[in-house]
Amino acid sequence: MFFHLIRLARPYQWVKNLFLFLPVFFGGKILDLASLRNAAAGFICFSLVSSSIYCLNDIIDKEVDKKHPTKSKRPVAAGNISVPGAALFMLGLILAALLLLYMAHVHSFYETVFIIVCYLSINIAYSLKLKKIAILDVMIIAVGFVLRIFAGGSSTGIVLSKWIVMMVFLLTLVLALGKRKDDVLLFSRTGVKPRENTDCYSAPFVDMSIVFISSVTMVCYIMYTVSSEVMERMGTSSVYLTSVFVLAGMIRYLQIAVIDNLTGDPTKLLLRDGFIQICLLCWIASFLGMIYV
């Protein structure tokens, strides 16, 4: 039973919640233990809450998942965990997250709780109805990541810049569209719709959208690197050089999405693609050098 509960929580998806550390990283507080502690508390809390949403999704999508080649192996769809058991586990995760946040004494407890409640509310609405509406569904996923960085800012007391909000939204919108591409391809192969709105998308439409939003993201990032505000805060005019790593990573993702048709789960893609990992590590290392050395 414990193994199935772990699978239901999908801890490998917690890597998404590392976005909570972005305000600390770019705010120059990565060496500040208090900020790190608060961000870590927010990370664990958000991880538990996001796992509770996966429980809800599996409960609602139980019958649909049974027809999916891989989702049919999920604990609820496979019958390893009952619907009442999954619902009880979901509530337990939410209560544990709120208790942890309270005990951690983060910078702004009530503001962080408000953000978490917004995240829960949006995702519950998404699971029940909004995921059936094409385009709105991927927008909501991107908003979820923006809420993550807002939680990182509120839990540590770091004010977010408009640039980080815009780029997180655009980047995660690209990744969400990549997941829809995977659904479209699966639908064309099997005739089974992974989602109710899968037939509202097509491979050419998703490809064009990914390329378009990737271009906007890249322009936004370059504008960020050459802005006087950023150069003054970083203490260098060389921030634009990091664009090389971002551009290389995005081109690699476009290759995977448009040419190889292997987008799938963005989290698994990040964990298995060496080229993107190298680009990400080089990007992080370059900012570490500029901010902390």
C-alpha cells in the first residue's frame, strides 16, 4: 500500500516546485540560511499540495485512465488504491502542508497560504471543468508555475521582478503545449483521446504555437538581460551572454517537440535529456558567477 501511495503522490513531479527557489537565487539570497530555510519549507509544502492535486486528478480521470496505455497503470485506475482511500490521502497531504508551513514560521504565512489556496482552487476547477477547454487548459498550467514563484517570494520576503513572472509564464506555456502535442500524437495512433479536448488541438497548430511562444520567450529573455535594472543589480553588463545557453536549450526542445515528436512529460524530458541538462547547468553556473562571485 505504501508503494502505491508514493506512486499516487508522484514525487518525481516535485522537481517543478524548484521554481520556488528562483526568487532566492535571483535575489542574491542563496547563501542566506533564513531565506533558504523558508524557501525549502515552501518547496515541501507546495510539493505536498501538488501531490494532492494528482490524487484528485486520478480520482476524476479513473475511467478515462483505464483506456490509456500508460495511465492505466496508475494506482487508482489499476485498482491498487480505492477512490475513498485516494481522497483521504489527498486531504491528509493538504493538512500536512499547511501544518508544516505554520510550524516553519515563513516570512509571510498568511500571504503564502493565500497563494496556496489560489493554487488549490484553480487546480480543482481545472480538474473538474477547465481542463476541457482548449488553450485555457495550458494557460492555467502556466499560471500554476507563476503561483509557485509568488509563493517563493512571499515565504522569503523577496519582491519579484516583472521579468521573472513573464518568463516563467511563457516558458511553462511552451512546455504545457508540448504535452498537448504528445496527447495529439497518441490520439492519432490509438484513436483514444487522453483528454476530452484533445481533438481541439492538432500537431501543426501545437507546433506553430510552440515555435511562436518560444520566440516571444527568447525576445523577452534578451530584453531582460540588456535592461538597465538587471545590469545594475547584477553589477555587470555581460548578462546578455547567458542568452546563448537559453537559446541552445530552447532550440533543443523545439527539435524534440517538432522533429522527434517526443515531448511527453516535461519533467521526465528534463531528467533524461543530457543536452538540455548541460544548457541548464551552464546557465545556472553563469548566474552564480555574476551574482555570488
